[in-house]
Amino acid sequence: MFEIRQRANGLDMSFSSTLENIDRADKETKGFLYKMGIDSEAFAIRLVMREGTLNAVKHGNLGDSRKIIKYGLQLEENSIIIEIEDEGKGFDWSAHVGKEPALSSDSGRGLTIMRKYCTGIEYNPPGNRLVLRKEIGEREGEVLASEIAGEEDQAIVRPGRDIVASTAPAFRKKLLCLVEAGTKELVIDLAGVEMVDSDGLAALIDIHDSLREAGGRLTVTNVSKDIYDLFKNCTRILQ
């Protein structure tokens, strides 16, 4: 189930708790942002929207596709307001205030990402409704890995699409197979990749660490400024 309603300077969506519906909501969000002429903010807004809805699907509704996610997006003067609500019991969000995962961790990054990219973040008391505020202008602005080139112990991977929750497992599996097969020099060319979410980061970290343990090296090329900043703030991939 996926329903969408347009309103003045905003969108309302209700959808079943699936990763595919997060992708669809992301596509609708991107179209709205470009239509409103605020495409320079699209990466940050789409990223926090993905993290919020991903938490709602995975941790709020526990992946139950029978449960619904409510997602709203509203442009108010110089801010974007995002509202996300699930049908879960909520969680103790206060226990996570001021805490950040280790740079080497492959989980627990969603809240950290939302804090870094948003002006404000609020939960209702139960913890099943999230409101995010992002000020406009505050920042400057099938199987993934379908194209693989290389020989012997070297490989170049060109995903050609976003590395997000719905695609990250296949991406991780495909590249770990390359490592297990003896690839030591792995290049991931991110040309055409507009979005990497927390599950995508986890996959890249796993690939990076597996290569390192095998005595190999990961190189990432054609990285957009937004994704570069995300890597720099939330991982050790660039170190």
C-alpha cells in the first residue's frame, strides 16, 4: 500500500512498512524538492528522510508490512519540516541523547546522521513519532554493482545507482565475494550515485574492513561533496 496526497507546499504519504516503499517515498521527495527549486538541499533532506523512515520500518514496525508509516514533508519559509510516525510501541530516545557510535561501527548511525544534518530533531514521549527540521541554506551545498571490470587481484565496481537499504545487502554480498575470490585492489566508482544511507555505509565499512584484513585496499572515486562529507563525518573509509 502506498498513498500520497499533495498539499500547499508539501506532501503527505502513508505506506506499508517495506524498503521498496522507502525508495518510492524518496523518489517523490526528490521530485517535490526539485519542483520547489531547493534541489541544492536535496541530499541532506532525502538522507534524513531515509534514516527516519528506515528506523520506523525496521525498529518501529519491526518490518511488519501490514503496519503503516505516515510521512509528511512541508516547506515553511526557510525550513523543511519532516514528520514520520510508525505504529510501534516507541523507544527510549532520551537514552541516546549525546551518544554517537564508534567510527568503526556498522550500526547505530541513523540518529547521528539526523542530528548532523538537521537543525532540530524531536520525538513524542512514546518515541514513535519524529519531527525533523532542516533550515534551507544552512549547508553548502536486480543486483547492485552490476558493472564490474578488472583482472586477477584488481577490480573496478560501478554501482550506477544509490547504495541504500533496499540495495545494500546485494551490493555487500557481491563485493565480499570479490574479496573472497582474491581481489586485493578494489575501486568503487560512485559516478551516478546520489544517495548512500546508513545501511549503505554499513556495507561499505564491511567491505573496507574485509579488504583490510585480507591485506587489500579500498579506493572510492567520483564521490560527490555530499557523500564525501557523509563519509568524513560518519566512517573511517577515507582514513
